[in-house]
Amino acid sequence: MRDAFSNALVAAAQKDPKILLLTGDHGYALFDAFRKSCPDQYLNCGIAEQNMVGVAAGLAKAGFKPIVYGLAAFVPIRVLEQIKIDVCYENLPVTFIGDGAGVVYAQLGASHQSTEDVAALRAVPQISIYSPGDRFELTACADHIVRNPGPAYLRLGKADLGDVHSGSIEGWNNGDLITVTNTGAPYLFIGTGAGLKMAQRAADALGHADVISAPCLKPFPAETLRKLAKGREAIVTFEEHSIHGGLGGVVAETLMGQYLGTFVRVGINDRFSALCGNYSYLIESHGLSPEAIERQIREALDACVQYQD
């Protein structure tokens, strides 16, 4: 996924000299190809993320199309006020890249983990939010952002979880849900970002489930979801983000009053990471291992059957 991200940046910048990449003094290896191909379109703004957003806003007002890169714990979380006032209030064509979203930076503790970025940005007007699940979705999201100027946030999580799609996603030009499998199964599993791989694995383990990807969280394709939800016995959302305000919240709000089946949110519960460790350890500690997810879903389905009886 990181290679796809780098390639998309280079391709966009080569086509349009107005595209500028701003970074807060990190991401060097990731941007080697960009600096080599488009050195005059690269700005290192230093460890001053709030100022970097102000610089991006000024450049956007001057006719440029800035891309602001940072760790998701800092972009957007540290610079939320600047995104709101400097960029979104003015509806400027600035794209924010939040890398290492979720608990990827497991060893660095809660200060470098970001499980609330989508929830924080959803309430800010004007901004679109993207959360691709593999490299093919990332390329599609990047293309969509370029063709639809305005404030945008692209969330990048764990980069090496493997592909879900077998090739490029043709014709994805409206931010819609993407079908991985849709056979009319009784369960509908919806994943975003790293949660898409969780959904796919859970469907393989539990069976009787269709898998849908949600790479665009705002604006959210509500009508498509309502059509897919009809007749389902259970809907489960998967995300490496808080269960509050992310994909689970979007789906619940969209289906409120219309869906009466079992609804399960798989994600980070309302707590910080208590300990440090590698990524696998943090995933397991938050109850997001394949075994824990399967158990959570089975318990919810069993509880629903007992309630109906």
C-alpha cells in the first residue's frame, strides 16, 4: 500500500505542477521517488504541524494544491483547529494524509496511536474522508481526490496486510461502497481500512456472510448501504478505529429506524492502549485478533437468538 501511495503521489505531481507535498520532517524513505522526480514540489516544513497547515492554506489560496503528510496522531489530531478554520472554513483544495492510523505505532504508546481521527473529522464541515483497505483502493481514492478538489483526509493504516481485491477497481468514481462478495448471504460484513481484512477473515471463518468495503466514509453512500442491508439477519462493521464515531457510527446512523437485525461493531473500545508491544500484540490486546473477533460475533448472534426465543 505504501508503494501504491508513493506511486500515486508521483504520478499526480508529474501531471500537475500545482501539486505540492508538505511534510513535517518525516517520511523521507517514502518520498524518495517524489523528491527525485519533483524536487521543486516538495517542502519540508519541519516539526511544526500547525504552522504547516497554515502554509498549505496560503498555498491553496495562491492556486496550488497542497498535500499535507503526517502521522495520523498529529495530522489530523494535533492540527484539528487549523484544518477546521484555515482549510475547511475556506473550502480549500488541501489533502491531508494521516499515516500510521490505528495502533500501527504500537511500540510508541498512546501518543503516537490514532483511533479517533475519523470521529474527530466527521463533524467538521466540507471535508471528505477516505480509508482504503488495500493498494488498489488507495489508488482509486487518490484518483478520486485529485478529480474532486476540496478538503480531503486520506487515512493510511497498517500497510502490509495483503490485497483484498485482485486488481484495479475500474469505474469507482463516486465514493460508493465496493463489493467484495455479494451473494445475498444472511450476514453483511462491512470493513474500512485495516478492518476490511478483518471482515474478510471473519467471513471465511464464520461463513454465511457477504463482505463490503467502505473506502469513503464522508460523504457516505447511504442509499447503497440501505439497499445492501435489506433482508440481512446481522450487520457487522470492522475498523481499526474507535467503535465510537467511525464506520460503526456511520452505519448505525444511516440505518437508524430502518434496520432491526443484529448489529455488531468490531473495533477499538473506549480505552487507550495500556501497554506497549508490537503491532500483533496491540491488536490482540484490543480484542481484534481473528479468534477474538469471531468470538465477539458469535456471542452477539447467540444472544440475539436467545432474546428472540
